[in-house]
Amino acid sequence: MSAKHSPYDMGLAQNPANFVQLTPLTFIERAATVYPHHLAVVHGAVRRNWAETYTRCRQLASALSKRGIGLGDTVAVMLPNIPEMVEAHFGVPMSGAVLNTLNIRLDAETIAFMLEHGEAKILFTDREFSGVISKALRLLPVGKRPLVVDVDDPEFVGGEKLGSIDYEAFLAEGDPEFAWQSPSDEWQAIALNYTSGTTGNPKGVVYHHRGAYLNAVCNAMVWNMGLHPVYLWTLPMFHCNGWCFPWTLAATVGTNVCLRQVRADLVFSLIKEEKVNHFCGAPIVLNLLKNSPDEMKAGINHAIKVMTAGAAPPAAVIEGMEQMGFDVTHVYGLTETYGPAVVCAWHDHWNELSLPERAALKSRQGVRYPMLEGLMVADPQTLEPVTMDGETIGEIFMRGNNVMKGYLKNPGATEEAFDGGWFHSGDLAVWHEDGYIDIKDRSKDIIISGGENISTIEVEDVLYRHPAVLEVAVVARPDEKWGETPCAFVTLKNGMEHTTEEEIIEFCRGQLARFKVPKTVVFGPLPKTSTGKMQKFILREQAKHL
């Protein structure tokens, strides 16, 4: 059958007047043009408006370009939540380069892997991380070491400079009027984010401009942020590019209130001083605030919206936040979906329920973001959706423009993740009859501790290096503060029975990032299948009841 020629296809082609590639970079240009004097960034004594911030971003892009950085190059940053981190989210992609935000909590070996695998040409780093970064750089072959630029934040005392130039001097090399270009294709990479894998090295998740644009807008929609929100950076900006909120804040012309370190006293004082009305965080952050002294919480007399995700938040934590007068929105997503892509969308009639009933509803992960095209709970083999009965367990699948491009230099893992035309999350859930999903378990053995992913295999690899360890299996143990912590089940070698829990933990401290170190060690034989495979589901149950 020949293709039908429609009058709607004749003389109506795309052209520069009616079709533009989507990019979140246009948000900051608009913010600086329409609201140039509105406060954009607060950090200690630093207070900059959107015009000043936009100028600095253009200078950064220009300075990178003058250094030969452009399309397809990687620029890595090892920074806390400070103004330079906000600027990197615009200045780096304005040069055509890809932004790789490094997890500031990782060990030197993992950072070195990321710098080499991502082929970072330039690294912006803060003095606070000079110990880890100097070690990571020494682990890299000389020819693969990036140019190091020091960010010298006056709010931090200590550490040392490692680079040949500091950030302000680097910025001064750039043109404040730099004529940056939007991407010629919205499928162009904007960011690289590493996720903890269950098998060895982390995987590099690649974001494109279109997805970043759409998820940034979705954040503003589902949270009803309106114009000029005041947003406190309790969420690390290295996490899925701060769940796309650096771009959301430019779209809503909000204020970025920076926070180097999540401490309850700082959070409450900034909420009061800056009239913060929005912040995000893993359940551990909510728990920290909930359990703070009453005098610290006193004096807040304006409405505050909280967005939480990570390990599923206990209903009790949500209930505690609501009792403090904070309105909690629960979202769910993965690094592969630009951060949150599912939201527990609220219905007004639920307000009539009791607080515990509301908290139980809010602890569900929810329904798809407005710009996520598909969300289902299905059989992982057949992709047949499960019955919406709140009991049948299946895997969570997503599809849409806010799903990653794929994994960097890993076509096998990319193909596997997208098998059948859906993104396989690896998370197991039930589907309620109202369409809301509810996570019940994780098919992968990833532990989420304080919002950070921990690969059990990575921890097991370290434990196997201990001279007394014969066999080991690591599982998640529920933890009131962190959500989950690593629990190691260890079988000792004959004659090594004198080895203590403290010795095992101390051994791990020397080789793992602090949050990955097992908090609990249990000695004894390990349950296995007839083929010798560890039965981790049995160990998880044991860990729950320790």
C-alpha cells in the first residue's frame, strides 16, 4: 500500500522558526533576561543575581572553549553544593562538553576509574577533597590525568590546592559575552553520572539535553513550585545532577541556597534566615531533622515543601515531618531516569484521612511523571503487566524521553537495560488498583544507605581480601537512621576463629568509602543452593531480625 500524501505534510517542514532543539540551557538565559536582579545564589557572604550568575556561566563556557574543550569532551567536578557547582551545570554544557559530577563520598580507586573511563579532560575540585583526589590522580596513567582547577571556597578551612590554576583565575580567561550555542541535536549528551553496579565497576549513565529539559520542567510541575521558589541544597548536586533541580531552579527563576554540609542546625537556621520553602533529601535527612531538638525547630512560620526519595521512606518518618508542618512529596526514580520520574501524586480527598493513613499513602512510590510516557509493573521475562491487586509482585519498567541514552562504552548493559523496548529498573513492586506502584524489594542486591547506592559485590571483594575470611555475603540491614546499612555474613577459615567483628570492620575502613563499610558482621556458615549459590534472601531475613 503506497504512503498516503497528506496536505498536512506539504510545505510544512521543520525550520528554525518553528522547531528548536530542547535544552535546559535556555532556562538560565531567560531567567537572566527577564529577572536579572532576582537573587539566584546564596552561599555564606556570596549573594549573586541571575544576571551575574549567567555571566559567570558564559565565562566558564568560554574559558573551557579557549582550552580546547568542546563537543563530546568530559569535564569532571568534585564539588560540594556551592555556587561553582551550580555554574558547572550551565557553563560546561554551554561549551558543548559533558558534565560528570563525581560522588564526593567515594574512595580514590573508584574516582580514578571514573576519571579514566569518562576520559575527563578537566577536573574542578574543592580543597576539602584534596586527599582523595591527589590519590586518585596518582592512580591514573600520566597521559590520562586531567587539567586540575582548584575551587577555593572561603567557607571551607583546610585541605590543599592540587591544580595549576584556581577557578576564579580560570573564569577570568573567559569572555563574559561568550556566544554559546544550543546543541545542534537535543540527543547530544549533557551529563555523565556513574551508578553503583552489582557487578564490579560503576556504569556511566549518559543524559541528553532533551531529557534534562523535560525532567527539569516535570519537577516544577509535580511539586507545584510556581515562580521564585527558595530552594535549599540538602540534596547532593552530584546525585543525578541534583535530580535536575539546578535546571529547574533556572526555569522557575528560584534562589539556590547552598549548603556544603547537611547539619540540622544549618538546615534550620537557613530555613529561617532565607525563608527557604523547598528542599529535597533522602529519608535519612528527614529523620535527622525530625529527631532534632525542639528549640532548633522553633521559629519557622512559613510553609515548607519537602521532596524525598532513595530507600523507601518509612511512613513513621513522613508522619514525623508532617507533624512538624512540612508538606512531604514522595518521588521515585533511578540514575537512569534523570532522578525522580515517578511521584506519589496527591488527591485532595486524602486530606480527610488520619495522619497515619496519609503517611501510609505517601510512602507509596506512585504514578509516572507528566513527561514519562510509560510506567508499569510486569513480569520481568514476558513483560506482561501484573494484576493491579496490590499483592502480585513484578518488576518496575519505564519508557519515555526522560530515560537515559544508555551506558557509556557498555553496549551489552545498555541492550540488556532496554530489552523489549522498556527500561528494566531491577526494582520489584506491586501495583495497586488506583495505578500507584509500591516497591517491595530489589531484584539487584544494591544497598541504599542514606540515599547512596552500595554494591554488595564491591564490599564482598574487599572482605575476601581479609586473611581470616573464607566466605562472605553482604546484604542490606534495615536501619532507622540510614534506611539500610551493609551487613556482612562471614565464614572464617579454620584456626582463625579468634577474629573479631571490630577487626573485620577496621580492615574495611582502610579500603572502602566510609558509608560502604559494614556496620554489622555475623559469623557462621552461609546458606547455599545445591549449586553453591548464596541464598541472600535468607540472610536478608536474618539481618532484619538481628
